[in-house]
Amino acid sequence: METGLTKENKITEGIIWRQLLLFFFPILLGTFFQQLYNAADAMIVGRFIGKEALSAVGGSTGMLTQLVVGFFVGLSSGASVTISQYYGAKRPEMVGYAVHTAIAFSLLSSVVIMILGIILAPFLLRVMETPEDVMGLSVLYLRVYFAGIAGNLIYNIGAAILRAVGDSRRPLYFLMTSCLINIALDVIFVVALKLGVLGAALATIISQAVSAVMVIMCLVRTRDMHHLNLSAIRLDRRMLKRMIRIGFPAGLQSVMYGLSNVIIQTGINSLGTDTVAAWTAYSKIDSLFWMMVNSFGIAVTTFVGQNYGAGKNERVHRGIRSCMLMALLASAVMSVAIYNWGIYGFQLFTTDTAVIQVGIAMMRYLAPAYITYVAIEILSGALRGVGDCWMPMMLCCFGVCTLRAVWIWLVVPFKRDIYTIMLSYPLTWITTTILFVVYYLLFSQLRYKKTG
């Protein structure tokens, strides 16, 4: 049984770049295995059933599930920031209140999202103009996914708690285990039992339930400040208010990203099943970049939160600079790798020549632009770590979401092709990066701190 992480936690001391990387890599690997949930479904149904099934598990359904889960993960960042600050300040009673409130909130949210998701699935898919030849399969997959959403939400809040106290290793172990279970169940349900899209959905929710059980057991067994007492799970109104105040802007920001991607998906849906299938496959390859940069964002949020709570403001700034540099270098490497070798990834999802050709065109158009997004993620994560959440949300709302929607509604109709649609990404990334840099350097609460 664990006796405490406090002695091992060096986030508030030690060599900054090394501590960031030691925290980053388990998050990166964990995010990789989390992405494998849907990627495994897509690979198996795409290869063994066809492009309609591939579109059903990763097209509009993928966007909608990311939208919902992304909002909750954004909300959970309020718990993560709150716990990391109290943990850095060594206030165990406040950490305890935060942990039990966070778990209670995840349980309540699971019930609400499950009911709404099952009822609204057909309506949401129609709003996104999902092609008729995949509508039935998409509704089936989405309803089964929402029926088992509790496992996903409980795991995410538990992982946020562990990462807030500096433990990024065990969330990785839990995801590795559940991902392997997901792949095994995909083979059994889809290939052996011929359950199709239903089998892929069942495999996903069962494996996510396993990860939820493991993270809860970990929190129950620990003797550190973040110990979970199942009988004490309840909402503390003051703590919930603080968490929502910090987390709601991040959740809303995630929703705005999601909604802008839904608008993009709607435009892509209008181009036919081949384009939808290609975009689905590309999104799985593209996720390699996103899980990398998001992992840096999570790492810098926890680093800033704990050091800010401990009153080490100079270390906060050094950490932000170090994380920014590492993320820029990693993004450049990722762009080169995906541009040159991403073609092999498409063959994991489909053998359809037309789909692969469209997908390669997408990949080589967007991969060089990845580096223009990095500052958004790092600065947003850093500002969130000190509790500044509303302004990053507003910057993303205007710079990414509003401009992207305007582009799709006003510009794309004049030239409705995949290149015009995709151009909305680098344009909005560059605009939002400029807004974030200006705000961080001139207007944020961090602007007055010494940088060493």
C-alpha cells in the first residue's frame, strides 16, 4: 500500500526540464493508449466490415463523443488545479474535500450525460448532416457509448486527481491495461462474434469501466492527502463552486473547439462517404500530435499549479519557458514524421484506394502547420494553473471557434472542397497564438513576475 507521494514529488524542486519530462512522458503514453480506444474500434471495423462502419465509429460520432468528454475533462481541470495548489501548499484537509467533491461530481455528471446522450443521439447526428448510409450504425454506436459513459468520466476525474499530486505513472498503467482489454474485446466481439459496430461500442465501454475501477481502487488505497473514503463521497458546495469557477471556462473552451470541429465535420460530410472515411482515418494519425501537445499542456498546468501554491513564482516562469521550448521542438519533429511516414498509417484503417488518396492529401496539407498551435496549449495550460481560466477561454472562443465558424459559413460555400475547409485550421491557430502571446506578455497576472 502506498505510504505517500510527498517525499517523491519533486515538481516544486529539482531540475525544471527534467521534472517536466518525467511528468510529461507518462501523460503522453497514457493519452496514446486513451486514443487507442477509438482507434482500435476504427481499425478493426474498417478492415473487417467496411468504410461505412469506419465512418460510423469515427466520423460524426467521434466528434460528438469528443465534444462531451472534452467538456467534462475541461471541468475536471478545475479539480486538478484546486488539488495541485492545495497539495503544493500542504493543506491535506482541503485536498480531501476536493477529492471527494470531484468524485461525486463525476458520478452525477455520468447520469445526466447518459440520459441526454441516449435521447438526443439521432437529432445530433442529423444536425451534423451524417450521410444516410451510415446513420443507423452511427446512432447505435453513439447510444451504446453514452450508456457506458460513467467509466470514461470516472477514470478522467480520478486520473486528474492523481496527476494533480504529481503521479502521472499509474493513470498510464490503468490505461495500458484497459486498452489491451479493449483490443481483445474488439477482436472477440467484431471479428469472432460478428457483432459489428455494436461489438466495437461494447468493447469500448467495458474497457473504460475497467480503468474507472482501477483508478478508484488506487485512490482508496493511498494514505497520502488524496485518499478517497467511499462513504465520504459527497458534494461540498464551497469546493464545487471553486472547481467550477476554474474548470467551467476550460470545459467551455473544449466545447467551443468541439463545436468548431463539428462545423468542420458537417462540411466534410457534405463531400461524401470517401471523404468522411478519409477524415476519420486521418484524425487517428493526427491525434499523435494532439496527444503530444495536450500532454505538455497538462504537465505545465500541474507544474504551475503546485509551484504557484508553494509561492515559487520565479520557478513558474522558468517552467513555462522550458515547456514551451520542448513542445515546439517536439511539434517540429512530429510534423516531419507525419508528413513523410503518415501514409503507412492509413493502411491500418482501410484498403480503399480512393479513401487513402484523399487522406494523404489532408495529411500533407495540415501537418506542416502543427507548430503554429503550440503556444495556445502551453500558455492556456500555464494560465489555468494560476487560476486564470476565463481569458484563455475567451481568446480561444474568438480566435479559433468564431473565426472557424465564419470561414466555414461564409467562405467555403464559394469553393466547397477539402482544401478550403482545412485552411480554417492554420488561419485560426496563427490568429489565436498572436492573441495569447500578447495577453500573456502584456496583460495577464503573470506579466509582473520576475523571469529570472
